[in-house]
Amino acid sequence: MKYLNMLRKTLLFNYTVNKLFQPPYKINIRWGIILPVIFLLGISFITLKHTSADMSFFSSTFIKQFIWFGLGCVVFIAAQWLRIQFFHEYAYHLYGLLILLIGLTYFMPAIGGSQRWLLLGPFSFQPSEIGKLFLVFAIARVLADQSGNMNEIKIIFIVLVTAAIPSILVFKQPDFGTAIVYGFIVFPMLYWSGVRSFYLFSMLAPAISIISAFNLTLFSAWMGILIIIIYFSQPKIITGAVHFLVNIGCGVLSPFIWNNLLFHHQKERILTLLNPMRDPQGAGYQVIQSIIAVGSGGLWGKGVGEGTQTQLRYLPVRDTDFIISVIGEELGLLGITIILIAFFFMLYWITTYAGIISNRFSSLTLIGFASIIFIHLIVNFGMTVGLLPVTGLPAPFLSYGGSFLLSCMFILALSNNIINHHI
């Protein structure tokens, strides 16, 4: 009986390994994607080196980020042996694991007022970071399984529910930024799968109605635009009427949403976006100092390590959320432009490969990965210059953060694996 149990365990282990891993037929580095990342990481290390110059060796964000980068390189290499089919076969299992892990964070001690981390002894892990990838796999599986038999309304409903469950759980942690990412990735993936643009607009319109309802003139103008779009889209009369009434209802519910669903700090961030000077020493301080830093950098910047806002510590969270402000001050508009060009080339090649790959699941997965990077980039840059509320979303491959860097490296690794597997 003892040997029989050992045999069973061995067979189970071998079965699991064979399911998850396979020797790669070839490992090609897709430099169109990798080179921009190497450049961005170089900028990150240079910036972190100077922002943590007065820290001890073991507390230096530069040293910590370098260690995380080393782990990320190991992850990148190991991920080339992963079977992409595994993520298709077990997409729903990974989705269930995501819900479980996020649920467990509610039983963990709060850190900084949020319950986002699983604490394992001296280590902490933010499951919502890797959960972005798990959600992409689940949505890609749903859309891939409907290929050639797409009932658009049904698919949209299933995908929205799939994204809404973890998004709501993350929002209640609270983590508004990650909840935005969970919601955003739905739209590019639905568009890539062939869902009509009018349906995608219908999904976004209620959010615009809620926001515009705080100003009667703006809301009236939006309703006029909505009527024009519905008219030229020529849906069925009942569909157009329901769409219009839903948006009216969302506008009416705006006060309820503001008073009952948003946390106090989220309200403060929105009010600060509208007027940073309403609380210049409190909620508006970060944004004001960030705008000053970016503006003072001018076209060429003040030079690496020479930014006054950064080095005199006027700029808060300079290693994470506002690292773009540091770069803007020290490298100027030119440095920011080059960074944006690097991101453009990386996203361009990911989406280009997604268009070449014939496997529907893999193609959608690449689009989901590109969407994660894109929304992080837009929100982080937007909040840096006061165009979007502060949400705590870091800049991919630039901001300090262990869990986030590992998830970005894993995205990079799986993208490279998928491309090698199908091209």
C-alpha cells in the first residue's frame, strides 16, 4: 500500500508537470517588445538610484527593485517552458483562485487603511496584481469559446459579470485603481473579438452620464450627443429607447452613488481633480507638487539627480505613483516623449503579433495584456499632471513595486512565449 501511494503521487506529479510545462520548440526574443522594456527599466533604475540616495543599503528602493528585477528575469526564463494551452484549459480554475485569494485579503490586517495584501510571515503578496492576468485568461476563454457562434448581448453580459465580481471585491478593499483596470480590459478584448462598436459605446455611456450629471448644462449636452449617436446608429426603436432611459436613470442616481458607494478618500480625490487648490496642504498637495515638478523640468529637464522638487522631498511617493513627475523634472518633456515612444513601440508590436496569430485565445490574451499596460500608463500619466484623479496605479516598468514588477515581467514573458508558440 505504501508503494502504491508513492506511485500515485509520482504519477499525479508527472501529470501536473506535463500539463503545465513543455520544452520550448524554440526561444526567440522578440526584440520589438523587449528592447523598449529594457530602456524603460534603465530609466527606472537611474531614477530610483537618485531618489533613494539617502537611504540605507537594505531600505534602498533601488536595491529592492534590482532584486525584484532579478526575480523577474528568472520568471521570464521559466515562463518560456509554460504550456500556453494550460491557461486556456484552466482559465476558469485560475479565475476561481483569483476570487478566493481576493476574498482572503478581507481577513488580513489593514495596511495603510486597505486590505489588499496576503501576509505570509515576513512576506506580503497582493493577489489583485497577478489577478489581472487571471481575469484576462478567463475573458479570453469566454470569447474564444464563442467563436463563430456569437450572441453579442449574451457575450457582453457574461464578460461584464466575469469582470464585475473581482472588480467589486477589489473596489471594496478599497483599491479603486485596480478596479478600474479590471473594468477597462473588457472593452479592448470585446472589440477585438468582433463585438459591434455601438454595444461598446452602450457600456461606456452610463459612466459618462453619471459623471456629467453633476452639472446640469453638461448633462443636457451629453443627452443631446447621446440622442444623435443613437439616431445614426439606427438600433431598434425599443433598444434605443431603453438605452436612453438607462442613461437618464444613471444621471438621476448620481447623488446616491456619490453619497453611498464612494469612500471618503475617493471623493476627496475627485474633488481635488476638479480643484487642487481647495486643500493645497492636504488632498491637493501631491498633485500640486507633481504639476510644479513636471512644469519646472521644461523641455530639457534640470538634469539627472538635480530636480529640486524631488531632492528636497517636496514631491511625495516619488518612487512609486509619481515617478513620472521625477522623470519630467529631471529629463524634461524630451525624456517623457522618449518614454512614451518606447511604450508605443512595445504596444504596437504586441497588438501586431495579436493580429497575426490565428489562435483566438492567444490573440485575445495578448490584447488583454496590452490593455493592462495601456490603462496603467494612461492613468498614471494623467494623475501626474492633474488630468485624472490620484488612484495609486504605478507606471509599468518604471515605478518601484515588487508585486507589480513581477506581474509586468510575467506579462512580458507570456507574450514572448505566446508569440514563439504561434509564429
